[in-house]
Amino acid sequence: MSESLAFSINPGSPEPIYRQLMEQLRRRVASGALVAGQELPSVRELALALAVNPMTISKAYGLLEAEGLLERRRGLSMVVAAKHRHARSQAERIALLRPALQQAAEAARQLEVGPRDALELFKTILQEEPK
Amino acid sequence: MTTLTLSQHAAPGGLALDGSGPAASVELRGLSLAYAGRPVLDGLDWRLLPGQVVGLLGRNGVGKTTLLEALLGLRDARAGSATLFGQPLATLDDATRARIGFVPQQSQLFDWLTPRQLLAYFRSFYPKWNGPKAEALLARWEIPQDQQIAKLSGGQQQRLSIVRALAPEPDLLVLDEPVSSLDPIGRRDFLRELVEQVLDRGTTVVFSTHILSDLERVAFNVAFLAHGKIAVQAPLAELMDDCRRLTGPASRVDAHLRAQGLTPLSRRELDAGQVAVLAAHADATLPEGLHAERLSLEDLFAELTQ
């Protein structure tokens, strides 16, 4: 599996693993890291690489196919759907970032961490090496 | 995902599925068993379908080991029935017995033998034996073949016990805390091996563990054991998608549940007349004073095994 497809699985979160995979694939297509026609790892490959139940991978792929992000090619391989030829616009990518930040904002409010400190933390995190 | 699918799966022991679908790998009905005079299993119903990977969860001492052993016929139930692959457990033939692999919590190996001798011995009991696979696993998991088992580390013994269970290519694999002595890398490698079994052979797997992160990766279904019964069994992703923990004053929570026609999966009294309930509750507007939150597997464990 190529480096760019190194998914990260976060057990222990309230987000089921199949949703984590879907979200990461949506982001990669939006950023143009994955483009139309590009083949995804097979269910088998990904299940073994991530040590995750194959049905979880199938579920994520199946839902993304229904959503129009992926297409099933002859045989069983999944590719990025033809309409995703280019990265999405900056505005669209920002819109995709919104739900994650909304959640963070909610957490900040509950913890009564003010905007200045929250933004400072976000800046620091952006500069950290990815996990 | 609708609440309907969840409530079906959440029916005790999956009774909603009775009488349909493929022959179950395991079917327990009304199983009751006491241990030292104390009831452990109390009319337990449980059904495992071919190819399912089910994580068995429950607090310490709740009877997970007893349940897994009873399922294999290693403990006599006081009441109820058990069938494996459609055969009554009491009269299981040798061919069916050979389709079962078991990794007990305490590895019961003949520790005066070497791994090579042990595997040669067990090989004679099974019609099928994947020698190359056993060899490959021994090498990959760094188990010295010619050292006395007694002198192997706890982790090596546990891995050997897993190799012994996998070599006959079982159709049903029962694992009781199989990874307690393994380090994170060893555990990950073991999980891959399980995934491969499922991919290649459609093995039915049931395993208990307290390492929830492992379970979340590999178990598509989870079963919660509490008070002698399977309290809930459902696909984990569905539980996480559909369930919310609702908290608030008891009277308001109850009124809301009634209004929505919801039966809670669990209920816990908090301080000052507040309650926390677990229910299949879609994200909708909540009445004032109620709070809903999504749950991780650990939260589900806490609510469903009390």
C-alpha cells in the first residue's frame, strides 16, 4: 500500500472505524491526493494492513460507492469515481473542515477555554508533526 | 441506520433471528450453570452465525470463561441446550469436534514437551493440519521449536497455544483472553492472523478480551454478558451509530423515552434524581434539561455490563 494511503485508525473514539475510514478517504479525494481512476487497496489488503475486520472495510467502501465517491471496476477493485478529477476548491475544502472544528469548538465551550487560548492551541497543533 | 435494525439485533440472544438463516455455528438456549453454588449463567440464549467475529465483553468474574467453556462442553450446564454446527453438544462426533479450535486463558500445554513434539502429537488427532502454516507462524512469532515448553516465556507459550489452535484450520475458533501476555506488536500480528483466517476460511470467531482497542478492530459484532445473560448483541458500528446516552432528571428522561416509544438498553441512577439511560436515539432535538452523547466502546462497556 502506498504511503499516501496510510490510514490512521483511532480505536476508543465514539466514531466507528468505518466512519473514520470514510472521512479520511473523502478528505484525500477533496485534497486531490486521490484522483479519478486511482485504485484503492482491496478489502483484503486493507483489512490485513490495518488489522481490521474485512466487513468494516467493505462497509466503508460500499457506502462511499453509494455516495458517488468511489466506483467499482470490473472485478472487485474500487477506484475513485470519474467525476473527481481535480482537487475540490479551497472553499469546499474549508467546508469539509467545518464539522471537525465545530466539535472542537463545542469541547472548548464546555471546558470554558476562551477563543484566544483555543486558537493558540490549534496553531501549535497545526505545526506539530502528524501522528 | 434505523433504530429498527438495532432493536432487532438487541433482542436478548438475538431471538428475533430464530428459525431463519444459515445453520448457526453455535446455538445456546436457556443455558444455566452454577459455580460453587452461585448461579453464573441464567437461562442464557446465544447464537453465533458462520463467519461472524464476535467480541465477548463483561466485567471480571461475570462468567465469560465459564460461558466459553460451557459452549465447548468443558462444563456441564444445569439446564438448557447447546448445539455446535447443528449437533447437540453432548453427542458431538469426532469430525465436528475437529472443526473447533480453542485458546484457553491459561495455556494448557504439555510443558515437558518441545513445541515440535507438541504439534506432532496434536497433529495426529486432526483430519486436517496445515503444517506449513504452523511452521511459518512458529518462525514469525519466534517460538524456538526444540526448547522445552516449560522454559518458554508466557508470551511464547500463549503464541504456541494460538498456533496449536490455528493449525487444524478450525471453522469455529474460541479465544479466551488470547493476548493477555503479548506485547502490542505481538497483539497486532495476532489480530492480522485472525483477519486472515476470516478472509480465507470464513471462520466463526468468538473471543473475550479486556483490550478494547483490539476488539474494536477485529470484532464486527459485540456481545455483552451481564447477570448470567447476553444483555445485548449487535454490530458494534450500529451500536455506536445509533445509541446515545441520555442524561437528565429521571421523570423527564422517562417521559421522553415514552414519547419516543424507546426501550432503554440500560439505566443507571445518578445523584440528585438524575438518570443516565442508553437508548437507540436518533440525533433529534431534545427536550430542555436532557443531554445526549455519543458513546465509545468503553462507554458502551460501562453502561451495558453494570
